[in-house]
Amino acid sequence: MSRLRSAVCQWSSLLILLTITLVSQISLGQNAPPTPDGIHQDGTTKDPIGTANAPADNSRQATNSQLNDSAKLVLGPGDEVEIAVYGASDLSQHTRVSADGNISVPLVGYIRVAGLTSSEAEGAIEEQLRQNNILNNPQVSVFVKQYTASSVSVVGEVARPGSYSTLGPHRLFDIIQAAGGLTDKAANRAVISHRGSEETTTVELPRDPAKMALSNVDIKPGDTLVVPTAPIVYVLGEVTKPGGYVLNSTNGGTLLRVVAAAGGPTHQASVGGTKMLRNTPSGLKLLEVPLKNVLKAKAPDMPVQAEDIIYVPRSRIKAALSPGALLMAAASVAIYRVPF
């Protein structure tokens, strides 16, 4: 009995020690700080979403870059600014930076702001108001309505040629749309020149929407955009649709193609008496045109040039119009774009 009692006591003591040890480990595990997501216990880190963070970081960096570029814009001659002085409306004004880089502030005089950002210009005006004992604690706001140096000039065959303010880069078609779009006489190309560079860039303006995206290049502040006039051939007289026809083909147009675009001669036309008025180095010349034989495939088709005027007379009229009358008639006709 004594041996049995001794063995039971030893086993009981062992169970009590094991229980105490287990409870201690559980307690330590609960009190320990949890391992952060994405961090291994060996000290290495893990990105829970892999490289998916990269586009978001790039987007934030692009946004910050745009904000920084906007903040770096400085005032220059001709810039249009709105100056507001809190609590002193008589000092607030709408003005432009003078040619020498100054602005005139009432009771202060001229303050040089050229080369300063809008925030720096605010500080310069506030400092002058304090130094001249006009305001003890001035609060000035300078809002730049137009940066002249950051504009793009658009000239040529657009609805509203002029200078358009651009804070940062814009696309070609954005600028053309701001200028009211192309006119009927516009060529199918645009020429871009960059400030400080003699090189120019020619961009095609296709009518195919699938190709337009490739031509929508960036336009930067200071660029000049020129849309030239397309070559036009005028078809007058006894044709179905008299008018001017834009030749945008690189291969040029021909007599037969422009007459066909004009709907062909009417039943009252004297096709054999067709004339062409052409501007040559020696002056205007009235040329005979074998339109009748060309239509019957008895004569080869002939090329036409820009500003040619083709006149198809009526069968009852024996004499063609004078060159002056043809020029006046061409100036008043409609312009058509054809897929030459």
C-alpha cells in the first residue's frame, strides 16, 4: 500500500506541473502583439496585393507632378491677373502685367511681379502694403486668369484663329476644337512649330476615325499651330453642282475627277466649249479644255492645279465669260470636300 500511495503522489505532482506549464504558454501567446499583415515572423515583409499598388503610386506621382508644374508657373508681361485685398475693396483690381513686368497698385505704385509665382506675388504686394503703412495685416489674393506665355497660337483655316491659354500640355484636337474646328477650305494636315526651335512638325488630319487617334499629338504651351489652306479647283457653269472642290489627295486631281465630283455636265451644256482659267508665272491664261473628248475616252485625262477655274458654258452661249467674271463667280460659290 505504501508503494501504491507513493506512485500516485508522484503522478499527481507531474500532472500538476504539466498543467501549470500549459496555462503559462497559453497566457503568453494571448498577451503577445499580433503579427502585422504582410510581415513574416522572420522579419521579411510581404505585399498583400503584389504589384497592384504600382499603378496607384504612378497615378499619385502624375497628379503631384501636374500640381508642381502648375505651381511653377510664373508671371510675365501681358498676363491677366485679378488682385483681391481682403477688407479693402478699393485696392482690389483687375489688371495686366506691363511690358516691363510691373503692376500698378493703388496708394503703393508699381510692384515688380515678373518671374514670380502667384503666391510670391501675393507676398510682394502684402509687403509693400505694410511698408507703406496702408494696412497692418494685409491679406492679398492674386488669381491669374491668363498666362500669356503659356498660350498656344492657332492660325490658318480654323473658325476662330487666335491665342488660347493652356496650363500644361493639351492634345491637337482639343486645341482645334477650342478654335471652333476646321473650315471647309482646311487642308488635311497641320503644321506645328515650337518656341525656341526652327524645326516644324507636320501632322496629318485624316477623316478616318480609326487613324485620328494616331494624329492627336501633344501641344505644349508656346507652340504655334498652323492649318494651311487646301488646294481648291473651281467648276462653274453648266454642271450639276457648281462650286469649289478641295483637293486633299497626294496624287492631285484631274479634270475628269473634279467634273465628276461636280455631278457632270447638264443637258444644256456645250461640253466642247469648256475653258480653264489658270494662274501661271506670266499671269492668267484662258486654256482650251478637251472635256468632250476626255468624256468619250478619245483624249487622255489632264491634271488640274490649285486655283484652276473650269467653266462649262451653256449651248446657247457662244462666248465664254471673261476671266474677271470667272474670278468673281468663283469667289461666291460653295466649297465641297471630296475623297480625292
